Amino acid sequence: MSAETSSDVIDEERDMARTTAIGLGVWLAVTMAAVVLLLLFGDVISSLLV
């Protein structure tokens, strides 16, 4: 395995790690937004559904 091939593999792994980190960050932001909305408007939402 040459140094060039090793570098390509490392670059690909870094890209995958970056994509995973971005995906997890987006998931965390959406989850936190849902929690905040439920805390703020939970009573209104539950009164509409009940």
C-alpha cells in the first residue's frame, strides 16, 4: 500500500466522519427544537388533541 493510497483512504474517512458529525448535529438541533416547542406549547397541543 503506497502513501498515496493511504492518504486517499484517510481523506475518505475524514469526509465520512465530517458527514456523520454534521448529521448528528442536525439531529440534535431538531431534537432540541422539538423539546423546546413541547415545553412551550405542550398544554395547547394536548388540549387540541384531547
